[in-house]
Amino acid sequence: MKKLLTATASLLLLFSLATAQTPHTPGLLKEGKPGYYQNTIMKDVRAVNENVAPAKTEKRFIADLSGMNFPNKVSLYASEWRLPPVSQGNTNTCWCFSTTSFFETEVHRLTGQEIKLSEMYTVYWEYIERAKRFVQQRGNSAFAEGSEANAVVREFKMYGIVPKEAYSGIEPGRKFYTHEKMFNELKAYMEGVKAANAWNEAEVIATVKNILNHYMGVPPESFEWKGTRYTPKEFLTAVLKLNMNDYVDILSCMQEPLWQKVEYPVADNWWHSKEYYNVPLEDYMNALKNAIQNHYTMVIGGDVSEAGFDREHQVALIPTFDIPSDYIDDAARQFRFSNGTTTDDHGMHLVGWYSKDGTDWYLIKDSASGSRNNDEAAPEFGYCFFRGDYIKLKMMSFLVHRDAVKEVLAKFGK
């Protein structure tokens, strides 16, 4: 009995030490209210399509962050050059907006040029590639809106890229992108192909292109840039100076072999890429921090559905009622991934770092509406602020230039 009491006391002491380092985070049930998405983006959509359902509100259990002091000012952060945040509108294409933003920053880092690139050019060809695989796999391949950061690398390699001015991909008269009608039409068509066993690839791709062309416009085969005509592939190499082989994905996932290149087992990795460098969590966090401190930005992907993701303050942290920060390790991360409470639902561009009272915070450029529930003229419009523990527990992977993580890559194959 004495041993049991001693063990219990030791556990309580450890827990009290951990919670003492992290301020207690209360929780509450709060009624949601329409924000930027419903009041601004969907207002633009409703102006053209009156059949859009009205906003719904519901109570959610969230961390109560009222009265707390956060470093939620962009000016506090040591950050890298980037173009202003762009809204993804009413689309599920965060993977493309975040990675396009990343490559705009890479172009500036490598060449000093400030060039706005077209997100929708990549989205267009992503749908074409998804349709091809759907046919080749006889319907046994996901046809959805979501994807991964390295899909952009893949499409750049295959199709090149164009500046935004050469292809906006937006319907005339709209301020925001909306793909709801387009995707529903594409999805219905692909389901019809499967039901009819109509696996004529040329015919399917021609029809998919017709649908995309109707909603997004025809992407250019060539265009003029500063007095010279380029194809999209020529623009990628001759102007942007990007080498797609220089970009790698770093993953930290216990269920896959560590120190090996593995498949990231999520639905948005729809072509089953096995190009993820899987490392222990400590190495993952060290690599991420070292990269941004050495002026390399990155695309991070993971879960933003948590109670500690606060869209009012634009901050994300792990509340103590979930797990004390000091207890976050590989097992805690894998536990949530295995039971489905960590999902791969959003991609963002990490552009800066700040230390507050010895705690790491990261500046996140975001295309989603949750980062826009503030003054549109404010410097913080389109940004979020992630405490290090949120990334450690909930952000599963990041895409970065290989030079930023060369020490990590050197350990592979040894």
C-alpha cells in the first residue's frame, strides 16, 4: 500500500509540475456566430446563386481564452517576405493556396522577384490528373477537392505554372472563388462514369475539361511576360528558377517506419505518394524551428478543428484540459491520429517565429476564412498565431526546401 501511495504521489507531483508551467485553460460551450465566411464570402456567392443555404449556428466546446495575453500581432515576429494573404473563398483548395504562397516566397528568396502565381492553374490540372487516375483505377481512387502540398510540386513538374494575370480561374463578376456547383457537377459525372462502366479515358478527360473550362476558363498554353512569350514549363524554369526536385516533405508518424521514406496514410494523399521523410517528433520540431530561424518558410498541414483553435483571437494552442504541453510526445501525437481526433484537414504557410517567455510561437499565413474575422485593414488579417505545442501535437507534416533540413535528410539510408 505504501508503494502505491508513493507512486500516486509521484504522479501527482509530475502532473502539478507540468501544469504549473502551462497556465490552466478553462473550457466552455459557446454559440457560434456567422463570421467572415458567411458574412462576406457567401454574400458574394449568394449574389449569383440564391439557392445557397443560410448560415447555421451551433454550440461548440472550446477553450476559453478570454483575458489571456497572446503574441497575436504580426509585427512581433521575425518573418520572411511573402505576398499578402489571399482568400481561398468557397473552395476546399487550401493545399494549393498555401503551397502557391510558399513558392512565391521561394521565388523571392532565390531570385528577388515578386510574382503572384495562379492557384487555379494548378487546381485545373489537379482535377485532370485525378480524373485520369479514377479511370485507370476503375473508380477505386478518391475524387475530391482536397489534396496535399506535394501535389503542387507534382503538377508544377507536369504542367508548369503561370502568373495570376495569365490565368485567374475565377468566374466573371465574382470577388471570391466558389467551386461548389463545379465540383458537384464533376462528382456527379465521375459517379456516372463508374456506374456505367464507361472507362474511355479520352472521353472522360474531354468532358472533365469542358466542365472546368465552363467554370474556370481555358488555361493558356503560352503567355507573354515582360515582352517574352513563355510556355508554363518555360516560365517555371527560366523565370521562376524553381527546381521541383529541391522540395521535400517531412512527416512524424509512429505508425510508419521511422527514418524511412513512407506513404502518408490520409485520403488527400490520393495518389499514394511514398515520398514523405518520416522522423521522430523531436527531430521534426527541431527541423521546423531551425528552418524558419534560417529564413526558410514551409507549408504545414494538419488539424485545425480543435477546441484550442480560436478564430476570435486567431491563435492556436493546446489547452490543459486536453494535455499539458510538457506531456506531448510521439505517443500522444499518434494516439490522436490513430483514433481520428487528429485529421489532415488544412494546409497553411508558416512564415515567421517569435519567442514569448521561453515559448515558441509561429506566424501562419492562411487562406481560410477563420483568419479573417477582424478588421480587413489590420496587418493581422489573413494570419494566425500558433503556439509550438499546437504544431507539435496537431501539424503532421511540412514541405520545405531540402537545404533547410539537410542534417535530417543526411540520416536517411544510414
